[in-house]
Amino acid sequence: MKKYSIQRKLFRYFIAFVGILVSLLWLFQIVFLDDFYRMIKSNAIENMIADIQRDIKDNRDVDLEAYARNNEIHIRLILRDGTVIGESQSMQSPDVPFVPAREMARIFEAATVDGVQITFDGMGISQKTMSYAVRLSNDLVLFVQANLVPIDATVNTLTIQLFIITGILILVALILSIYISKKVSKPITQLNDTVKKLGSGDFSVQFDESGFQEIEELSKALNEMKNDLGQIQELKDELLGNVGHDLQTPLTMILGYAELMEDIPEERTHDNINLIKREAQYLSTMVKDMMDLSRIKKSNPTTFNINTVMVDVLDRFKAQGHSITFNPDQEYTVTCDKTHLVQVVYNLISNAINHTESDKKIELKFETQSDKLKISIIDEGVGIAKDDLPHLWDRYYRSKNTHHRTKQGSGLGLSIVKRIFEMEAIEYGVDSTENVGSTFWFILPEELI
């Protein structure tokens, strides 16, 4: 199927619309003009006859002269033998001919209670007059005649006018269709060209957020998408660079020590085996965090006792040989996504452990704040420099003052936490002082139950 540009389609639709409009004008003003005129005249006469019948039925005097004058017609009342006992005089026209008595008798016989359109020589329609015969009673018939104005001259006049109007409409249609089609198609064409550039990897393009409302909204959405794609591209490049760098070190150490122990049996010491296990654990942690970051799903809030859940989380660290202080003042029931909450607390505590010496204290603390629960993870670790705080939640961010990687961290833990916070609309933050410690905190958005 052949495809056309939007400009060409709009042009064709506009011309088609004008063509239909002109055709309707010609049909109603020329072809059907006489039919419409007769129909309107016929309806007027029928309505007038109904009024006369109603006056007679109500025993009111019928003013034939008034009816004739108001409706521009000629009225006669005819008896069975054709005698005219009443006739209007206000309308005198050569188109209303004299009707002899014998024709009156035939008209009387042709008349019906509902009225019938006739000519002087029986049933039929005259081209110059319109005549109706209505039986008012067994002995009385109402005979109405109306002049039909010749419309040939009117048709000729309208034909000339329509030729002129048609020409003007076609000319205007051509101009407007070209203008409107270009006006509408231009921003769409520009969007199409810009999208193609974006598809080729040029993230510097900018969609013009002006013009029609729909185009403006679409351009705005595309600009947002472009920014997101640009960030994704940057993150992908950053991810590849950081992952490659972070994977290279442990892999090199694992391979190096494995080859060393293979070549020199005496090097198969407990320390070397532990080093390989530690580096492998680091790789496993990194892969797990990367998978966690990609699998974060939509929130699924439930109501539960958070104290019990936190005890379970801390037991996992206790099994690893870590001790975290947790002394809540009461039992708290909250409504949130339990899986996300556990992941957040686990990552924050893991981060505290990685930056705190084994002899220092780490505490999980609950506080009520405006009927909401504030959760804090407090450590006595190395702290965070003021310049590093704004970048703390970025993927793989490393402090300028830190030239070694953390004990077990993958560099993704806080990014996972940030993503969950933003998904759940959770208020969060960190307070830290170098060589004193850090406090990571967040406030659950739902009020306590």
C-alpha cells in the first residue's frame, strides 16, 4: 500500500472537504430547489387548511379573505353541483384561471377529507399553480389555489453565483490547504528528523517545545526521554568502566594466587586460600548488587511488625560475626514494602560495617516523628568528607581521598537504597563528620498504626 506524507494527506482531505461542500451547495441550490419550494408551499397550504377545518369544527366564522391575504392564495367554497358560495377576492392573478361550473363539480367529486392536490381536469399537478380540494362536509368542499413563482430566473441567478462562489472556494481551499498542511506537518517533520538523529546516538539534539499543544506535549516527553536515554548511556559507559576496573583487580589476584599455588605447593597456605575466597566473595557481592539494582520492582505495601523484621535482619549480620545495637522503646506496626525495607536496612548496615572498625559501635535506632517512624543507622566509622556528601549515593562513587576499595562493598549498595527511596517517595539523608562517624536516616511515608 502506497504511503503518503502527512502534508499531502492533509491537502487531499481539505480539498475533498471543499469538494463535498460545493457539491452540496449545487444540489440544494440548483438541482433540488424546485422540489424544496413546492414542498414548503405544500406544507403551508396544508397547515392553513387544517386551521380552516378547526375553525369550522368549532363553529367559528371563517374569514376566507384573511386566510387568502395572509397566505397569498385563492379560496373557494363549492357545493355538490359546482356552485361557488364563497370566494376570496384579495388575490387576482392570471395564473389563477377561471374555473367553469362543470370543473367545479368534478373538483367536488375528487375532493377528500384529508385533502388532495389536483388540476382543473382531474388528478395531477400543475406547473404554474398548486391546487388542493378538501371535503369539509358531504355538501361542501374547500378549493384552494396558490401561485407558484417561476424559479427559472432564480436558478439562473444562483447558477452564476455558484460558479463564482465555487471558483473562490477552490482558490481559497488551495491556499488554505497548502498553508495548513505545511503548518501542521512542519513540526511533525522536524520531530521526525530529530528523532532520527536521536536514534543514531546524537543526544545533543533538542526537541522544539512550541506550536500545537499536542506537539508541545510530545516534544516535552521526547526531551525527557532523550535526557533519560543520555543518562542511561552515561551510566552504561560508567558501569562498563567501573565494573571492568573493579572486576580486574580481584580476578587478577584470584588467578595470580591460583597459579602460584599450582606451581609452588608450599604456597597453598591458609592465608592465600582465604584471600582467594575473599576476592571471590567480593565478586559475588558485586554481581548480586548489580542484579538487585536491575530487579527493583514496583512497591507492594503490607502491614507488619517492623521490630520482628529488623531482628531477623540483624540476625543475618550476627551469623557473620557482627554485632549491631538495637533497643527499640516499643513495638511498631508499619505499612510499607517489606522486601524494599529489608534491602534498604541491610545495605545501610553493610555500608556502616565496611567503613567502621570492628571495635567501634553500630546502632539501629527507631524514633517517632510527627506520627511517622524515623529509622537511623549510626556508626562510629571514618565518616564522610563534606565535599563527598552530595555524590555519596551515586553508583561507584569513590571519595577523592580514598585510593582503595572498601572491604566488601561493590559500590552499588547506596545506589540501590537511593532508588528504593525515590520509588517509595521516602525522605532520607545522611549526617556525617570525618573521624567521628555517620548517621544514615530515612522516614517511612505512612503514619504509624
